[in-house]
Amino acid sequence: MSATTAAGRGPIDVHAHWYPRAFLDLLAKEGPAHGLEWREVEGKGPQFKIGHLTTGPVGPRFVDLDARLQAMDEQGVEVHALSLSQPMAYWAGRSLGERLAATYNEEIARAHERAPARLVGLAALPMHEPDLAVKEVDRAATLPGVRGFYLATRVNDRELSDQAFFPVYERIEALGLPIFLHPIFVLAPERLGRFYLTNLLGNPFETAIAAAHLVFGGVLDRFPQLAIVLPHAGGAFPWLVGRLNRGWEKRQDLKHIAHGPVEYLRRFYYDTIGYSDDVLDYLVRVIGADRVLMGSDYCFPIAYERPVEVVAAHGGLDDAAKRAITGENARRLLRL
């Protein structure tokens, strides 16, 4: 499979983070009043911290669209689906959280208008205030370039199975747009501070916990048309789903869901960021190539520099699977 195809049919990176300047300016101006620690790292950009989570420095590659488009050209990527990532807006209270999400989404629209064939976005939501999140779903869905919604795997102290979020899911399902998840704050961060384990282990396990809550919490049963994308190749979830299924088989208190957890594997989509040919092979073989989307984690330290080649050079995938993963699946899911 060639890494490049005809215009409009090229590779799509669904996991590509972006911090627009207007969002950063609002974060710097009003975030400290809500506990955000902000500092400028000389020559490298801003760095900010909330709780155990430190982000940055956020350099030009995260912000500047010219630099991004150049990097996309070098990678052979046609489209980025822009997303916020950490620290989201849930820590910021009702008013600032609403404005942070709205600012981000308006900047998605501006980026799309700047390069409509290259840049689309996944809207941020003030999920910590579900009534405001419902309003922002409806508003953001009308903005140019918005092709889905971006949620953390947990909203402050509430899991995604919390029924307070059901009206948000209902509106997103009705719109026919997908939800992309991403870990923010991780379980037991005090054990993961050394060796970069907050990212290397914390993030994949947070994704597994969120997926389990969506399954056992009845979210997938209640919203059968809701499409949800799990980052980092599904984290630990695809590897531990057999254990979850065993619990469902043996415990009567888990029988409230319609099917065993294994049957929900194909309710999710998964990106390619597993850092192993074997991981990608497992996803395709067990779940199906039609549920896998190309991602890079642009441009965090362990991101794929050549996300297209990760798929194109995989010896275990046929050309049809490679075309589906690098672009066709995302094009269909994002309605491009």
C-alpha cells in the first residue's frame, strides 16, 4: 500500500492534539484562580499543572498550524482530527469551564476554515456541568469542522457510567457523531510518578477502567448507536476483556448487562497507538480492521513520527485492511 493516495482519500490521523493560542491565553489569564499553576519556559512555551498533571512545555508544534501542516506533509498525512487532551476543562468550575470549551471549539472552526481539506476537530465539552455540556453539544455541532466530541475517561470524581451524563450521550447519539476518549488524571498517581509510568501505565489502565464502566454501567446498552473511540489501541481493555467476561459469567451481580463484555469489543473503535505490530495484529484479528483508526498522539514525546508507515509497513495486513485503517474507517466515522 502506498502511503499517499489521491487528494481527498489520503491518511487521516484521529489522535492529534492541538492547543490554540486563544485557549492558552484564557488558561493563563484565568486558570490560576482555579488552582492551575502556570509558567513560561524560556524558548519552549508555557507549562501548566493542575493536581498531579503537568503539561508542557507546549511548544510551537502544538500551537502553530503552519508547522502542523508542514509536519503532516512530511508524514504523508492528509487530515488531522484536532483534539485538546490534558488538562481538559473539568477542573475550572462552571463559568470558566464553559468558556474554555467554547473557546476551543470556536478555534477548531477557525482552523478548519483555514485548511478545510486538512483540519477538522473534536469538540471539548464542560462535562463536569452536564446541563452546559448538552448546550455545548448542540452549539458545537453547528460549527464548521466539528466532526465529533472529546471526553476524558473520567470527569473529576465521576465515572462515565454516571447517569448524570446520559443526556449528553443521548444528544451526541442523536447527532450521529462519535465520542473520542482520552485519559487525563490517572488511578494512583502517587505510585506512577517515577519512570514516566503515569503515561506508560496509568493512561492505558484509565482507558480500560472507562471502557469497563461504559459496558457494566449500561451506557452501551442504553445508547446502541453511540460510537466511542478508545485511545492507545484500547489501552489494557482488549487484553483484559476475557477477565471481565469471566466475572460476568460467574457473578450474578454482573448479569444486568445484555451481553458478556467480549460481545462489546466491537462497540468500540481503537486507534493504532500500541507501539507494537503484535498489538495492531491482535486488534485486526480479534476485533476487525473496520474498527481500527490511524493515530499518532501528535506531538507528545512518545508519539509516532511516521503513523502511516506503522500501518503501511505491517507485514500481517493486506492492502484492504491498510486502506481501511489509514483512512477509510475514519472518513466514514467522521463523515468526511
